[in-house]
Amino acid sequence: MRYKLSENNNEINQEELNAVVEDDMESQSEGSEESVQKYIAELKSQLEQEQKKLASNEIKIQYLLSDFENLKKRTELDVQNRVNEITGNIVLKFLSIYDDFVRAREALSKQKANTEGLDGILKNMNSFLSELGVKPIDALGEIFDPRFHEAISVKESSELDDNTIIAELRKGYILKDRVIRPSLVEISKKRDKGD
């Protein structure tokens, strides 16, 4: 007598399996040796098919896990890029206000007015920018680099090399290794000595 084991049963009770095999063997022993060999071959065939299914499913699971990991990384990168973009836009708006405070302090300093209050505010603003990872771009005296600087005028000079930054008209800033605002600069152009 043969029993079909349930395909949904993930764990097979060893005692039940032994009982099924013994029952089958007893019924087979009544028949010929040939039928026992046939039955064993049939069981081996079923085992091989199940092993192939298992191997195939393991490969599918590995591909799915790999796809999931790639999706997870891509999603994290997209979220981080979006956060950086939003943060950059907010910082740009903040920098406009910061520039106004800097100009106000410079104007009051020229009039020899007390700037202690503005100095305290600017110190707090600098601390806030530093916490966000915002760094100013060094420009004055540097060689012009279009990744960091935007030239808005050129002055001839016999003393300086070409493309040396001679004036910074607006400070530029970097947020976490990304330029969020280039420096507006004036650069030099070498004047020929014959002129």
C-alpha cells in the first residue's frame, strides 16, 4: 500500500515516514524483488526532482535577496539625495539673510558704530552653518576654478598670473562636498609688459 505525503508539509515526521516505508516494503515484499527495485528507483527519482526544485528555489531566493538589497541601497541613495537637495535650498535662503547681516555689520563698522550685537548673531549663524556641514570657499588669491568660482569681471595686472582671483564680490559655500553657491569673483589677466 502506498501513501502520498502532503506537499504542504514542510517538516516530515520521521516516525510517520518510517511507517509509510515499512508498509510499502511489506506490501512490496509480497511481490517480486523486481517490484522492490522499481519502487526504490521511483523514490530516488522523486528525491532527485525535489532536490532540483530545492536548488532552483534557492537560486531564485538569492536573486530576490540581491534585487531587494539593490533596491534598498538605491532607495536610501534617492532619499539622501532628496534630503541634501532640500537642505541645500534652505541653506541658500539662509545664506541670503546671513549676507545681509554681514553687510550690515560692515556698514556699521565703517560708521564706527557698536557691532557687538551683530557679532553675536553672526557667531551663532556661523555655528549653525558649521553644524550643517557648510564651509566657505576660499577664493582671494587662489587660481580661478569654475567648479567653485564664477568670474564676473576681469582686470589686467602685470604683477599677477592669469586667472588669479583679485576680489571676492560674494562668498561661495560648499555643503557636504557639493557647491551650493559659487563665489562671485574678479580675476586677473596678465598685461603684456610692452603695453
